Amino acid sequence: MTDRALSVVRAGALTTVQDQGRPGHAHLGVPRSGALDEPAAALANRLVGNSPEAAVLETTVNGCALRPRSSVTVAVAGAPCPVTVDGRPAPWGAPVRVPAGALLDVGPARAGLRTYVAVSGGVAVDPVLGSRSTDLLSGLGPPPLTDGMVLPLGRPDTLHARVDVVPQPAPPSELVLRVTPGPRDDWFTASALRTLTTRPYRVSAASNRIGLRTEGPSLERAVSGELPSEGMVLGAVQVPPDGRPVVFLADHPTTGGYPVIAVVRPADLPAAAQAVPGTPVRFVAVRRRWSGLR
């Protein structure tokens, strides 16, 4: 067995393999998937000299612990957290050399939700439809990590990135989501549209990689009938029967039958990945009508 591998000592609450996802397969019913906080994953890869496409580990809430079979360079980005190597403190947000057999412990997030662990060479599990990402909705890709699992690693690039540490945005104290109204905003009352963009919401504890659920005022429908299933995009703000908006994230379904009142700008979605339950949410309208297909 190759020595380019990681042994999982502590899998954590939910740790998955993620890369840039598998866009372009929605017509097959396959979600995009990929790292929820793409800038953090890309930064972690950059710090260890990987290409942006390399697969990383995405941890949720309480981190993970890993033991490499050979010496590797590791970087931890995303949600700030304690990092140790064989019990000794190591820097977060900077490259760390971990000797063969040493225990890398990525601790609980001090703020935010998701931490990204990049290892030189990248996690080299078999790709599915061009991606190594775990998709919790469809089940494609590798399963979430479990204690005792062994993950293969790729060969590191010969040239290391010329970067030691870079600034990272803090997890949001308030999540501001810019939205374009539509494509089904006409299924809601004018009062509902005002409510969405003027009333406060909070992140629900029921949120996951599929969608960020909210708590707050319900949105009143103007059309009470059923909507045939139609295509869903990343960032779609779907409104289920309880009237409370759900923002679709990377593992969202490719079709849905509840109306979409608005769509979040892609640049605002990484912050949604780090918004802990209870975080205030504010939807801000940036254009009156949606210019895409209805």
C-alpha cells in the first residue's frame, strides 16, 4: 500500500471530500456539489502548493484528526480553529509540515462552521463525473469520513507556492444576501416581496449543504396552486409551504416544485457556508426583475 495516504483518527461531526464540484450535469439530475466556501478551499490549496482543482477536506463544527503515512504539508483555512501536531500548537491559515505518523488535530471552529484542510498532493479518491466531491443529496463521490478510513493522496507539485500566510474574511456576524427577484416572484403578494427584503431573518439550525434554511416571517403566496417541477440553480431562494425562504447551496436538487422568489448572487454564497445558526440574515434586492428564462 502506498505511503501517500492519510489515516482518519477522528472523523468529526461531518467531514467530506470536496473540490470545485461537478457543474454541467444538471440535465442528468446531478447536483453541482463542491466546497461550500470555495474561496477558503482555494486558499488552503494555494498555501500548500496545490492547484485550485485539488480535493480538500471540508469539516463541520468540530474538525477532525488525521495521521499521514508520509511527511506532508498541510494548511487549514475557513472557520478559525485550533490546530495541533502531536499536541503542539500549529498555525491556522498557514502551511504546516506534518511528519509521517504525527497526529494532526483540527479542532472545533471558534467562529463559523466549516474548516478546509488541504494536504500537499490533494486527496486522490477516485473521481465521479470528473469530481472527487462528496454529494450528500445524490450519494455520488466518496462517503463522509469515518474513523479508521484511509484516504489516498496525490503527488505534490515540485514547485511550492510562494506564500506563507494571507488574510481571510471573518465568518459573518450578519449574513447579507443580495438577491435578484424572480423567476417566480409573481407567485407571491407585493407584501411578501417587501417582507423578504425589509424584515429580518435568522439562520435555522436545520440548514445543511443542501440549503440554508431561515427563521422569520412567512411569505404570503398570491397563487395557491401547485407549480410543476422546474430547474433549480445555485442560490435559488425557494419558498416551501411554511413560507420561510430556503437558499439552495452546493448539494441542492436540480429540480423543484416550490416557487423561487429570488436568486442570491454567487459572490454572497461563501459567507452563507460559514453562517452559524442564529446569525441574522438580510435579503437585499439588487434588481427589480430577473433577466433569465421564466
